Amino acid sequence: MAVTSYSVAPRTADTTPYDVGLPVLRVVLGLIMLVHGTQKLFRWFDGPGTKATGMFFSKAGYPAGETMAVIAGLTETLGGLGLILGLLTPLAAAAVLGIMINAIALKWTGAVFGMTGVEFEALIAAAAVTLALTGPGRFAVDRFLPVLRDHRLIHGFLAIALGVLLAAVVLLLRD
């Protein structure tokens, strides 16, 4: 009995399960983040906009609340677009991970599940880590970029480290 293995960045014309599954994950996660970002930036999708989001950030102890709202909105929007397109996927995933680390830190009350839990944020963070480690799959703009054409695990680990580091820096800015 032959064992079939699948490469994240297949070198043949054959379509693998990764070629179908990874774009689904990328697009859904990217759309979620894009919507959240544009809610903060432009008040789209019944969002609060930068002023209200900035007041929330200020109450949560972040300095320059409105500036932080713009940074969060841009990070979510650009990270979401990057995931949808499969463009700079490890960095887009790192942006999403960093935002989710901050969201979990803000929301954490000791409960993982329920109304005060962080299961949604944890799932988004896990999906971002998954995409950072696996890469975008075959159908992505990254396939046309020399450095990211053949995704390497080191790209994912470096992106995750960057996302965690930047999230920690932002959390340390809080009062």
C-alpha cells in the first residue's frame, strides 16, 4: 500500500487538498479581519469608527487611543487583505496573530468559553498560526514572489515570533 504525501507548495500540476483547503481558510479569516478593520477605520458594517474605538483603547489603558485604533484598524484591514490574496502570507498571519494576542489579553477574565471567554479570538489566532506555518497554498500571489514561492517553515516561525514580539511591545505600552 502506497502512502501519499502532500506538499504545501506542490511542484506538480496535480491539485492537492491543500490547494483547496488553504484558500478557504485564508479567504474566510481574511474577510473576518477585513470587516473588523474597516469597522474601526471607516465605520463600515455598523462599526464604531476610530473615535469610539479610540475611547475604548484609552479606557483599556493604551496610550493615544485614537492612534492605536487606527493602527489596529490598519493591521486588521491589511492583514485581512494579505490573507485573502495570499500576499506576504506569513506577515499577514503575524499581523492577525498580534491583534488576537492583544484582544485575548484585553478580554481574558480567566474563562475560555462562554460570554466572557476567548474561544473566538483563540480560534482566529490558531488559524493565523496555521497559515503562517503552512503558507498560503498554490493559489496565492506569494507563488509569484521569489522569496515566498516555495514556503519554508522558517518563514512561518519567524513571522510568528515577529507577531508575538510586536504584540508584547504593544501590551507593555498599556497602563
